[in-house]
Amino acid sequence: MFTFIECSRAALISIKAHGLRSLLTTLGIIIGVASVIATVSIVQGLSFNINQQFEGLGSNSLSIYSYTSFDDQLRGRFGRITDRDLQLVSTRVSGIESITPILSSRFNSPVRKGARSTYGRVIGTSETYREVNQLFIEQGRFLSDSDNQSRRRVCVIGVSVRDGLSLPENPVGEYIEINNEWFKVIGLAEAKGEMLGLQQDDIVLLPYNSMQRLNGNPAELDIQIQLTVQNLDDMPKVSEQVQQLLRKSHNIEGDDDDFKIQSAEQLRDSISQITAAVTLVMGGIVSISLLVGGIGIMNIMLVSVTERTREIGICKAIGAKRHVILLQFLLESLLLCLLGGLVGLLIGYAAGAGIAAMIPDFPPAYVSLWAVALSFGFSALVGLVFGIAPAAKAANLDPIDALRYE
Amino acid sequence: MSLISLVDIYKHYEMGQETVRALDGVSLDIAANEYIAFTGASGSGKSTLMNILGALDKPGSGDYLLNGHNVAHLNQDQLAEVRNRDIGFIFQNFNLLPRLTALANVMQPLIYRSLPLRAREQAARIVLERVGLEKRMHHLPNQLSGGQRQRVAIARALVTRPSLLLADEPTGNLDSATTRDIMQLFDELHREGNTIVMVTHEPDIARHCRRVVRMQDGKISEQYWN
């Protein structure tokens, strides 16, 4: 321990004595660690943010939507989910808490109010939409079963639609024009913000049947079904039941279903897989720069040993044993790398935070402890591995030759 | 019993085809508190003898008893310990550590003895005062004159209280006035009880010593007492 402290002291003196050279030597490590930290902090910030958003989505929901493979598209066969499927699923599958159809618009016209128009996602759905999507009503009321039965021309809108059309703060009672028909606003949905950069407040919800009429041509009906399960543990079982049922009703015999069942959990998993992969690839690329930095350190340490041959000789003459010299040089390269790691950490974090702040709507950078530990550990490893050769060279110098060295 | 006993020391080097007989059967006893000079032309083997006496080098054959212990066959780390404990080196070109202050240079050997910082500093201050450098302790070597540097080197040699002070041409890089001062210091150190072994080719320096050993072709050719 005594030797360790004394050798660290000597190593620090030496690093300080060659300030500029030490800095340049560690530049490789600094850049390496800085890029690791910057990359990881940005990606981690993103995935942290995504995870948080998913918390709000309700992880006990499943969506079922049609899927047409490329082969089938070429053959002109399109998979569909229909009212009949909705009926089947809601009556024959057990463990469902609530279920709702989602009918997307087949027209592209904007939502209008007088001369103003705005983009709105027009969706036809039922009153259970609210439970499945955890949607809360701020003003007025939500769609009801009787709205649906009597195909009333009413709608519930999101805040960005209200703002886009310059409707009053409380838009209930106003009329808006959707695909050339007038609808009365009966409710305003509470603001949800964005998710994954997608606006969630631009919805215009109509009664399912009213929407069907707007879309026209019921033969080509294709809906999405969203449902929530009573018990999260039953999710795979429910998903399995739905799949069996729909395969039977669609007369599917091969392996390829003409529909997909996706849970929020799955979506989150696939996104975290993507971010993990990105982190890994970027981490791999920048660890190469750490390796290069390590070689730079070894190079300078070898030069330093040669340059200080005489000093090493002096130390040996006055009684330094081999392991003392070895430890001193090893610690010097270790300290160089750790200092480089520290500087790199700060720069990397600043860069990550800076980049995240510069991109609008980007989540803040987030440095996880493991990234810090890993890059520090890697720097230390680089210092040790690339310090061994120079330190061994120094330790094995013959004192007489070293003293005679010019 | 003598402090140092060299028995039949041989040291041969292979230089290409030729064998250089650097030391060719040297036997010598040195008692405690002796003041002894080795002289001789270059290539006479005095430097090799010095290296062996200083435990920097091992003899090819023969025995070297230092304080009654045979150090001729120790390994590198054991030799380092002997150097730290028993030998105080003073070199022609001072060999101070350039980035350390005078004080830190003098403290350096005590690090290898695992002495705590405060004890090291105390011991170093005492010897620096002894060599008259109490005012220059915090200067770096390149801020000191040649004579001062050699005094730092002497202080560094003294700080471990070695059995033997080993000086290799200690005045070789100094002007004549400084040489006189340094030699006076050596004389004083001898009177205080230190054993001093010096290598020199200057007759004036050798005259300070009580005993002069002349080397030639790896052998002791002549010895006399002043």
C-alpha cells in the first residue's frame, strides 16, 4: 500500500511535468470515451423516454389489424378485419375487459370550420374506446351507444383540432365539417401530448356507424380491433384465443395469417431491441477509437521510458526494486487513461446534452451508471494492457546501462 | 573484521571475438572509516570495480563480503536492497532526478525504505543542512550550481546512513574552487566516521585520501598510504 501511494505520487508528478504531452496522449481516450458517452446518453435518453410513454399507454391492451403479405397483394387478395370478427372476438373470447373497433377514414380531406382547415385523424369507434385507450374527457361527454345506434353526426375532438380550427376554449356545441358533412362537437379529449414524435391530440372520434356511412362501400370494410384484458397474466392466452378464432373464421390453413395481433408490450420490446442494437453498434464502433487511443498511450509510454532511462537508472542505483519501477509506470499509464476517461466523460455528457437540446422535441440525454462504469472500466483496462509493455521494459533495465545512457 | 572484503574477483566481458578482462583477480580489504582512492588509466578496471563495490554489478567469480554478508550472488532485487541500505552513491554528473526539488531528491532513497513522508522529510532536512544547503532545499536541480548539485547528491548519499560512500570522479565536472569545497566536505565526512571510496584519475584528489590503490589491466598494481 505504501509503495502504491508513493508510486501514484511519482506518476502524478510525471504526468504534471509533461502537461501538454499527457493531454495529447490521452486525446484518443478522451475522444473515445466522449463519443461512447454522448452516443449512449442520447440513445438511452430516447429509450428512457419511450418507456415512460408506454407506461401511459396501458400495457394490458392488444390490437388486431389486418395484414396482407406482399405475395397476396400481388394476387389482389387483401386481408380484412370486419364487424363479424369484432362480434366473434367479443362474444367468444374470454378474459376481455373491454373491446372497441377502430375504423379509419378512407378519405383524405381535412377537417374544416368555415375558411379554416386542419389535419385530423378521423376515426370511427364505439364508447368503449375511452376505456381501451385511457382517454379522458375534459369538456362535454364521450360518444355513447345511442349515438352509434342512431348514427348521430357528433364527434369528440382533440385539443390540436380545436386549436387548428380556432374553436373556443370549450368547443362543445360547435359544428365542424368532415368530408363535406357537418358534425356537432360533443366532447373535448384531454391533451395527451406526443408519443414517439407522433401527435396524439389530433383525433376526431365519430360514432362507428356514422363513420361507416362517411366511408361508404361496406364491402371493403377493414377495421382494427383494440381490446384490453382483465388480467395482465392472461394476455398470451387471450392473444392465442383470438388467433385461433380468426384463423378459423378466415379459413386459414397455412402458416401465414392475414391479420396481426400486437400488444403494447411487444411494441415496447421491439423498440427497446432497436435502441439496444443501436447502442451496441455505436459502442462497438467507438470502442475501436479507445483501442487506438490505447496504442497511442503505449507509444508515448515507450518513448517516455526511453527518455527517462537515466532516471530509472538513478532510482535503481539508490535502491528501487523492479516492482516499484513497474508499478510506477503502470500507474502512470493507468492514471493517464483514467484522467482521459474522466475528461471524456464530461465532454461526452455535455455533447450528448447539447445535441439533445438542439434537436427540437428530443428527450433529454440520460447517462446510465453502467455506461459510466463501462467506459471507465474500459479506459482503465486500456491503460493497464497498454502500460504493461513499457512498464516491463522500464523495470527490466540494467542499472549500469541505464546510468550510462545519454 | 573489515567492512569490505573482496576475494579473487574476476569479471570478463565477451566483446565480439575478444575477451576483455575488466577485473582479473582482485583481492582487497577495506576497513570501516577508511578514505580510499582508486586510480588508474581508463580501461584499468576501476569503474568495473566501483560497480561491483556499489552492488550495481555482480562479479563473474569471487566473493564480495559486505559487513560480513556475501553479496556476490544476490539477485537484482536483493542487490537493490543492499544498495539502498549500505551504499551511498555520488556520481561525476550528479545524477539528480531533474523534476524533483533538492529536498525531494534527498528524500527519494528513503521511499524505497517505506519510511513515512514526515520522517523522510525530517531526515532529508538534517543532511541538507549538514552539506550547507538549508536555503536551497526547494530548488530544482537546474536552478542550482554544479557545486550545489553535488552537495545535494552527497546529501542524498548520506541520508540513508550507508556503510560506504562511493564517489565516482565526484569533482570531474566541477571547477577548481568548487572542487576544493567539495573535497573539504569529503574530508569532514571522513572525520565524522564515514567510510569513503573514491574513483579518480586526478593526483590532487587522490592526495586527500589516506590510501591510494592504483589499478592496471584489471589488477591492483600498486598501493600506498598518504
